[in-house]
Amino acid sequence: MSVLVDTSALITLLDGEDPEHGACRQAWQQGVVEAEGLITTDYIVLESVAVAQRRWGLDAVRVLVDEFLPLLDVEGVTPEDRTAGVTALLAAGRRRLSLVDCVSFVVMRRRGIRAYMGLDPHFDEQGFTRYAPAS
């Protein structure tokens, strides 16, 4: 099973003070071992780098780039993905739903990915399942 890794997972992994850090770290460690592939998009990478740099500076960006990104298959967003994502964003008419999320949904559907790693409830609303370690 492939798993899409969302910005919210990457940022939570970087933030040791986040209340969800431990659970996210456990999901990450299990996902690295068990998932057929941890996938993200170049849009998620861009968003994650921007958030990490703004919150914690370039040292956090280095951790993201050196420790987490090498374990991910980074999929480039196609022009068709971008167009479908913008269309979905505008159709949804929701200010708090991001273009990065809408494009992620498009990529997940195109690739047949059903699970995501992250904390964003918009994925659940779209029918995707949050990846969590088996108890």
C-alpha cells in the first residue's frame, strides 16, 4: 500500500513540541518499513519547506531535506493535476481548503492511493484513510 505524506505530517515530524509528534513519528517509522512507498508531491515539498523555514529557520529545512525527503518518492504535479486541483478548489468554495490539498487529492486518485499520513481532516472528508501504526 502506498501512502501520501502530507505537509501536516512533515511539519509535525519536525516539531518535537507538537502534541501529535509522537504518534506521527511512530506512523512515519512504521510507514518507512511497511508501506510499499511513501509518496509526496513537489507542491507538498514546496509548502513544507516554506512552513519550516518560516517557523524554525534553515536548520529545520536541512533536517527536512536531509532526513525525511530522501525516504519519499516525490511526484511532480502535472499540468492536468494542477488544472483539476484548481477546478476542485474553486468548486468547493471553501476558504480554508488549500490548492495543495486539492492537488494532492487529484494525485492520490490518479495513482490509486487510499491512505495519507498527516493531520489534515480534509483528506478524511474526501474519503481517504489516515495511515496509523497497527496497535
